[in-house]
Amino acid sequence: MKSKVLAIYLIMTVVLLSACGQREIKDAKNWPIKDEFTYTNQEGKPFGLKDLKGKVWVADFIFTNCEDVCLPMTSNMAKLQQLAKDENIKNIEFVSFSVDPENDTPQKMKEFAQSFNVDFKNWHFLTGYSQEAIEQFAMKNFKALVKKPEKEDQVIHGTDFYLVDQNGTIVKYYTGLNKIPMKVIINDIKTLQ
């Protein structure tokens, strides 16, 4: 009888320990960011991949003149930033790439962000590259379409949030527009850390 109880205890211990130590993210993509980048943030200062080394970060693609999806996306990212703060998650960064860099100056990006009460300590709004460069960068690294039609002021772009690990690998992406899986994203961030 003692041996059965001991065996059950050992099995339960192994199961509990393996569950506690789970360090995997379900359906991980593991797309490496192939391009080193240094762009200009909302303060007019250079910011890039080397500044994100060793940190987990969440990225999206937006622009300040957007007439539809960018406002709710940025609002949702602000909620995610606040949730990460509430959960006491350290060493997390948020990055928003402008998909309309010819119009989105650092000042415009900053004014846009301020309307969402973002915390600039760990959220960077990037611009300072050509339209062609962001279109190629988004497709090559994030597998995301960015396209500004000629003679149009709106830009076609995706609405996902991308979770990137400490080594610059895109681990997963989630909708950034409707029914955002906030708890899943927070749990995935914690798993990476």
C-alpha cells in the first residue's frame, strides 16, 4: 500500500513540476527578424533592434492619418501596456512602426500617441524611413502587407500585434483590432520572460 501511495505521489509531483516549468508558446511562429534597423522615435532620437536586444516586445503597424483601424489598434495596445504594468511585467517594450513615414514626423507620432495617454518609457513610435523601405521591412520580417496606393492618403496594412522575444524572433501574432486575447498575450509574455 505504501508503494502505491508513493508512486502516486511521485507521478503527481512530476506532473505538477512539468506544468509549472512549461516554457513553450502554443503555435509559435519563430520568424527571425532578418533586418537590423535603426529608425527615429517620437523624440527624434535613433532607436532600433539593438535597443530591444534582451527584451520582449510587442509591435504593430499604424499611421497617424488613419481613418479606421489605427485608432482602435492604438487604444488596444495602450490597454495591453497598462495590463502589463498592472501585472508588474518588467523588461517589456512596445513598438509602433509608421506605415506612412513621409507624413508621420516624430512630432506627429508623439502627438498621436499622447492622445492615448501612452507611457513613453517603454513604447516607441518609429518613423524616418522611406515608404518602400517600410513596405519591404514589414513583408520580409513580419510577413505583413503594407502598401500605400498612388495618389491616396490611406495605407493598406494589417491589424496584428506581434510578440517578439529577446533574440529578435517573432514568436506569435494576435489580432490587434477586435476581441484581442489580452490574457493570452500577457501569459505568452510571461512565458518568454
